[in-house]
Amino acid sequence: MKLTGIAAAPGYAWGHAFLLEQAKEVERIQLRPEKSTEEVARFTAAVEQAVSQLKELQERTRATMGLDYAEIFESHIMVLKDEEFVGRAKELIAGQLINAEAALSDVTQELVQFFESMDNVYMNERAADFRDISKRLHGLLTGSEQLSLCDLDGPVVLIAHDLTPSDSAQLERERVAGFAANIGGSMSHSAIMARSMEIPAVVGLKNATSSLNNGDFVILDGVKGELLINPTAEQVSAYRKAKETYERQREESKAYLHAPSVTADGKIVELAANIGNPADAVHARNNGAEGIGLFRTELLFMGRRNWPTEEEQFYAYKLAAEAFGGMSPIVIRTLDIGGDKELDYAKRPRERNPFLGYRAIRLSLDERDTFKAQLRAILRASAFGNVKIMFPMIATLQELRAAKALLAEAKADLDAIGVNYRHRMEVGIMIEVPAAALISDQLAKEADFFSIGTNDLVQFTMAADRTNEKLSHLTDPIHPAVLRLIRLVIDNGHKEGKWVSLCGEMAGDLAAIPIMLGLGLDRFSMNAGAVLPARIALSAITAAQTKEMAEAALRMESSDEVRDYVHAIMPHLRELFQIRR
């Protein structure tokens, strides 16, 4: 039997299935009025104990996986300190005279239903956080021993309805060969953590837990997104060979770690990395990146209760700059909040279409004090490296000019107190709105560089939500319509002597790289794990060939036609794709 889901973390694993036990039905007990105060106190004690556990888990995760992953638990701690969650449960205990377990179950169901009903994948996945918190509290209230994944006899293939952040943080590579889940997406917490730990994972399988039993032998294919239950001897043999090839390719790719990024005929290409925090900068450098092409600063603003201070931001940006020795380019994007990235403390009104709403530079230009604090922090960090600043979601010249005016004010603030910064720091913009692409000839006269953000550019160009699985055939970034817009941006940038980068997911798409290079792209910025495969792909083709490929792709009718064409010329790309981490 074979189940098909979403490939969340690449690789192959096999072994006996271990099913995480699902929570049992909660017993509902009616209390006598005089017992309600005692029950509220019992619930409060469980909350305090849960906070203590989460802080310990957060510290362990920070030490083993870095700050970014540890911040997942900060949001859980915040929920346990939020009266809208805890207070609501206490109200139910006292008002309906029910036991704490029942009150907790009722509140959790309300919140889970609320988040799952929203037409937003990011918010849907927040429902998993509340399930995780509720599971922990329920275990503390009932005194039932929670399963520790660290104690598994393994290596096993973990099967669950969902693997919560708390569960994920306990995974150990020696005990868990891989994991599969009924629900979840490629950007869920469990998927992100699995990739960081290099544990193969498949999510979105729908009915994995009901399709097998504890002890069944399974094969997990984290490349195709498949789970094979009780496979044949022939299938086991085939996957052993596939894993050997996969591991050999990954090992061989390390030979390119310190090699230059250059085509077969000598054209030098810059391969940088996208990061979300300073720890990612070190990981990117260790994976062969030649700089940072996109520092997503919004991750510094998320998972907390208020705006980060200027000092906190300065320290983070400074560490990223220093990670690359002060010479390599470090492109820092200003706050890009909105769409599927929200801040609870920002108190923004709910929007019917947040991706096209009050977000990114539009929000920053209104939050002047917060924006200027970030600009000053970036300017101060520029004294410690080759820092560049980039404004997101620019759609008009007026927005660019307004942002640059505030940057000038931030410089004046620092000049007034004698703080050093890079006075000739380059100022660029993200091209992710079709309007910006169409007026890129005007924008190029006032921006120092362009960085093309294909994640949004594709969905806006194709009028297709990139989180909607039914529209995936319309959101392939290699579609000729998108390629034509990209060519326009590159040509207009070059006419004004400005360099052009690409920092969307397309930058790490091996089939897209030769096409982008052929269109004249100067730099790529991608997931750190995609750098070495990209370097290998570049070394196998000439710049002249990429120009021919780009011209041919522009004349094609669909993204499938373009991909088939690239793979026909460079068949090794299919294998290279599998070694991306």
C-alpha cells in the first residue's frame, strides 16, 4: 500500500512504524459550587508548570537547533500567559462548574475551529500550536506520563496525526529515522524543524495513522512525498539503492563547498543565501554561500509581545554582517509583515485579502517611529560589514522616495550623536509587484539594485494564491509570462548600470537557474542547502548555452514545456534536486 502526501524534508528512511497515541476523549465532570475555586487553582498550577517545562524545552532547543527554532516555544509561553486563553478556561470552570480538563478541551476546540476556518494556510497551521499546548496541559492535569520521543528504542519511522513543536524538539536522529503525519504543509513547524535536523519527513498524508499498525514495516520517501506500508522485497531493494545514491551525491557535493560559482566557460555567478536570524548566517556560510542576499527581518519581530528595540535589531544585524567577515554583501530587507505573516501586538484590522492589503512598505511608512528605529539599526550595523538595505513590496516611485526620505532622517539622527555607519550604503528594492516590474525603468534611476521576489510576483502575475493546492499549476515561477516580466526588470536595471538579484524560491530551483542566468541575472539568493547543488549545476553548462535556453523558454507556452526542455538538456538536474537540504 502506498500513501501520497507532501514532501516536507528530503531523504529516505525505513523501519518499523511507531504510532504516537492520540488523546483520549476528555471526561466531563460537574462540580459542586464550593469546588470551583479549588479547580481554578488546580488549572492555574498546571499552567505554571507548563510554562516552566516550555522554558526548559526552549533553552534545550536554542542550544541544539538555534534561536529561530527556539522561538516557536516562546509563542506557546505567550499563549499560556494570555488571559484570552487561560482566562477563558477559568471562566468556564467557574461559570459552568466543570472540571479543568473539560474547560481546557472546550476552549481548545473553539480556538482550533477558529484558526482552521480562516482562508489562510499560515493561520490554519497555528491550530497545531493550540493542540500542542492543550495536550501538555491535559497531561499535567491528569498526571498521565507523556511520551518522551527521546526514549524510543528506534530507529523507527514516527507516524502521527500531527507532530507538534514540542514533539519535534524531542526528536533525535539516532532514534527517529523519519516521520509521517496526516496533516501539515511544507512550511509547518514540524516540517521546518525536520529539515533543520535532516530527518526525512512526509506530511499531509490524511490517513496514515488509520492505515497501519504499530510495528508495520514502512518506507518513507521524503523526495517524492510517499509512504509505503509493508513494501515488497523488490521495493526495499530499490530504495536501498536510491538512498545510497542520495547519500553519495550529498557527500560529493561537499567538494564544491569552497569552489567558485562559475559556469563551464568561466562566467562568475554570485550565490548568496536567504536567512531569518544571525544563526542562519553562520549556517549559510558553512554551506558555501557567498553572502546574504535576503535577511528576512520580520522573523525578529515575530513570536514576541512587542516591537523589538533598536538595540536588539542592531545586535542581530551586526552578528550577520560579522559572520561573513565584513566583506561579503549582506542585504537586509526592512520589515515585511502582512499576508501570511502577522504580529499580534501590531493590532491591525483583519483584512478580506491580506496578501493585497496593508502590508510591508505600506505599513512601515505609517509606523514611522518603528521604521526609523529599524533603519538606524541597519545603518549602525553597516559599520561592521558590507551591508545593503532593501525595501519590500515597492509598487510606486512615491513609495521608494518616501522610504528613502525616512532613511535620510535616520542618517541625520545618527549624525547628530556621532554614530558611525556606511555613508555610501546601497539602497535597493524588491520587485514583487507587477506594477514595479512595468515601471522598473523609472525605479532603476532611483534604486541602487533590484532583487526579484518571485514568491509574490508569481501569484500576483498569475492571479493565483500560491497557498492553494488546486492552483499549483498556475504558480510555477518558470512560466513564460513570469519569465518575460523578469527579463524586463533585468534589462531595465542593466540600462541604468544597476545589478539585479533574485531572492524568491525560484532562485534555488535548479531548472530555473540556467534560464535566469541566460536572461542576464547577476546574483542568486536561496535556501542555504540549495547553494551547493546550484554551484554544481552552473559548472556543467556554459553562459552561451544559458542564453540560448532563455530565448527558447521565452517563446514557450507553459511552465511544463520549459521544465521538460531544461531537463532534456541537463538531465542530471533531477538527481541534483534530491540532495538539496
